[in-house]
Amino acid sequence: MRVRIIAVGKAKDRSLRGLLDDYYARIGRYAKLEEIEIKDGDAAELAEKLSRHIPNRSRVVALEVDGRVFGSQELAKWLGRAENDSIQTVVFVIGGAYGLPEDISRSADLRLSLSAMTLPHRLARLVLAEQIYRGFSILRGEPYDH
């Protein structure tokens, strides 16, 4: 399975980049991970750019403030179902300062909220990476999730 994280904006801060790369390497033990950074723009332009990077027949998760709230165990089960269903690519989409274009959000298989609090998109990317790693470690019965 592939995991693709499409994020609006760049993770330029060295400390953040180091943390992301650490979690991405950990996720790489379970799935091929791709990170795609998209430059922000108006809604129509952004929707087109994001759509271009979402493969056909992938499972899409739009990160939204008002999305469903999953615990780590629930996210692990969701990832496990994607693996069991032989989904080739799971795509997580993180918007910029103004969120995601409505078309992208509406067409997602899952609208997911990482917190009831609004998170800066760079921090949301880090929390997401950690939770994806945690989800895979839960599925494999590894001791990381304790």
C-alpha cells in the first residue's frame, strides 16, 4: 500500500522537517510514503492542483476541522480495512490557511478532524504523520502504542 500526504504549503522549518522525515521513515517500514507539497492559490486553482495528485481508485481522507474525530485505534482499523481491501493508495489531503476546496472535501471518502481545536497546517501534518505511524504499529501489535 502507498500512503500519500498532499499538503498545501511547504514545511520549511528545519526542526519540523526533521520530525516529519523521522515519522515518514518509520511509516516507510509499512507502506511506501509520498509527500507532495502544493503551492496555495485560489480555490479553483488549488482544487485542480490537488486533484492532479489523487490517483484513481485511491481512498481519500480530507483533513477538516468539522470532520469525524477518530481515536488512534479507529484510525488503525480504518487503515487496516484499506489494506484488506487492497487499496493501492491512501491519500491524506491537508489544506492551507483557508482549508480545502469544497470539491475536494466533498468527494473524499473520509473527512477527518485531528482535533476540535484548529491546528496550523504544518502542525496538523506532523500530528497526522505520527498518527499514521501509530496506526500501523497498532495493526502490527508493536509496542509503540502503549
